[in-house]
Amino acid sequence: MLPILYRDEYLIAIDKPSGLLVHRSDIDRHETRFAVQLLRDQIGQRVQPVHRLDRGTSGLLLFAFDSEIMRQLSQQFETNAVHKTYLAVVRGWPPEEGCIDHPLTVQADKYAGISGKEAQAAVTRFRRLATIELPFAVEPYPVSRYALVALSPETGRRHQLRRHMKHIAHPIIGDATHGKGIHNRFFQQQFACSRLLLACVELRLKHPVSGEDLILRAPPGDDFAGILKRFDWPEGDWTQDW
């Protein structure tokens, strides 16, 4: 059963687990389980995804019950009117806060109806929440450093957060495409954590019918929360305005 975080007669939000595709994709053409299908079967009602999360990313996923509501909500995402907050564990210690302004090419996905395009503007703000230094020589250093960061994408390019964090040399742990395998394997072996440590934990938007402010929140997930607890990192201050 997919955890339902919010539901009314117009839209529904779930907590998508890491490893689940939203819909059919070039990522895995042989996959047969998708969030759209599972939620439809669970509630007995057709749903339409308003936005996407990468397969490895967990957290808030929003669906509409009809095409007009989906159009209105999608427009909010497309015009960057939705404030999104993600949590991520990254290699190294990035600055306390910053803004990554780095154009990204659009990657093609025929199943999602996306064609490849030239680089487009992409902006991500980040804030460092906590750090840790572990006495393990993962790379040619006597210790290894990691950080918990809050990420807020101001644009919605595909794999934007993962690609932006790689761009500033602080890749997200568990990212097999844009990360560093040696650190991913360290987390698998040392902490039994093999997932992408990226979670959408908050969405702020306008309700498409009432116009009221809607704040949706999701926990980072049991496996993600296990890392936070093990490192004695906070779980509560990422929802502050920034």
C-alpha cells in the first residue's frame, strides 16, 4: 500500500518509496510496477501524475483526479510557482548555503514524451544542515566527510538535483549515474544503505480550486531516517522558510 499523505476530491499526494518508477520510462523498459498503476488499483480511481520523481528518489508525489486539475497544477510547476524542498546526503562538506546556476541539457525519454534539447537554464538553491567526519579512508584520505543538505530547485530539469550536486563536486550518495561508486559502496557495506539518499520532503503550492496555500510534507523514509539517526542529524529544521 502506498502511504497517502493528502487527499480531497481534486488531488491526492502519496509518499513514493525509493526504487519505484512513476510511469513507464526508458530507465527500465521491462519494469511492470509503476506508482500510477499501483495508486489507481489501491483507491479504485484513475489518477494523473502532476510531476515526476526519479526512480531512486522517495517522497511527495502529487496526482490529479481529472485533466483540468492536472493542467492547473502542472502550470504551477512549469512556472516555478511550487516551492520544493528535498533532503540529500552528499559527499564532502559544501558551503553553508549557495545557489547553483548551471544550464542542463534535456535528456530524451520517448515513454514520457520528452525529446532531447539544447541546454536550458537550471537553478538550485542549497543549505547545509549537518556534517559528519567518519574515521574511514574511503578515498586517499584518513577520514571521510559527508553532509546533510536541503535542496530547493527553482527550475524543473530532469535529474537536476543529482546533476547539479555533481557539478559542484558534492554528489548525492547512492547516485549510480552521477555519483561516486566508491562512496556508494561504502554506504552499502558499512550502513546497509543501497538507495539514493534523496527525498522530496515538502511541496508548497496553491490549491487549484480554493486558491488557499497548501503545504504538503513527507518524512524522509525509514531507510533514510536510519542514516539521520545513526549520524545524529536533525530531522526537523528543513521545513523552515529559506
